[in-house]
Amino acid sequence: MAEDESKRELNSTAASLLGFLHEGPMAGWDLVTVAQERIGDFWTITQSQVYRELATMDRKGLVRKGETGIRERTPYHITEAGREAFAQWIARDPGAETIRVPLLLTLAFGEFVEPARLNRIIAANRTIHEQRLEHYLTDVDEPKSRCERATLDFGISYERTVLEWFDRLPGLLAPESR
């Protein structure tokens, strides 16, 4: 492995996987599941990304493959180099967020969508946010680290704010509001 390759900065997907591997060895499928459960509402990691990143991190010496077990699952273990790379990544300034909300993209071009269809899209998205808030509120009582509690608090506040926006949306979309 080339020295410069192992020193390259981690991407967020790889770093997230290393963060999860601090908890113990996991197979790719387990990492996909954990990522969806724990960060899936605010960070997308696909199954193909997980397996691609695991292969890359294995080549770089950041993880090592264990013995293939039941259901052909191969656990990955974080190495000391992986712990060091994660420590460098987590200590960096994360930078500004990029807002990617598919509903807002549709609304930006909403004049081209039949009004009844647009209303169905809005209603479906509102339901998603109501369900997510309900899930977060039932998750509040589960034991969590202080950082997980802070993340959950953001999620609850975010969903409440989005639902307030949905309440205002009919007035914002009314023809006379132009």
C-alpha cells in the first residue's frame, strides 16, 4: 500500500463505518443496518457504498477481514490505523451542511406539476415527517450517550419545525400569496 494512499483523508461514509466498528466487529450487512437505524434519517449510506468502502479500507489497512461466518457474513475489525484515521477525521471541522430535500426540489418546479398531484406529494411527505417525529419521541426514553441525545433532540426539533412549515404551506402556495 502506498504511503500517500493510507494518509488520504477519509470520506464521510468510510469514517462513519469506522465509527460503528469501534463498537465491535461487524459484517457489511450489519453495518448497513446500523447505519440506516442510527444515521439514516440525516445521512445516506447505501449497501453498495458500504461494501465498496470496506474493500478500500481493507486495502488501506484500516480494517481487517475476519473469518466468514454464518450466512456467509464476513466480519470486519477496525485496526489501529483505522482508529487513528477515524480520530483524525472526527477532529476535523465538518464544514457547512448541504440541504438536499427532494420535496423542495419538486416544489421549486411545482408550477409544472398538476395541483392535485402536488397536493398528494405534499400530504405524503407530511406523513413521513409525522411518523419520523413519532418515532423520535418514542425513542427519547431509550438510554443514549449525551451526543446521541443531542442528535435526537435536533431530529425532534427539526421535525417539529418542518411540520409547522407544512401547516403554513397552504397559505404559501395560495395564488394570492404571490
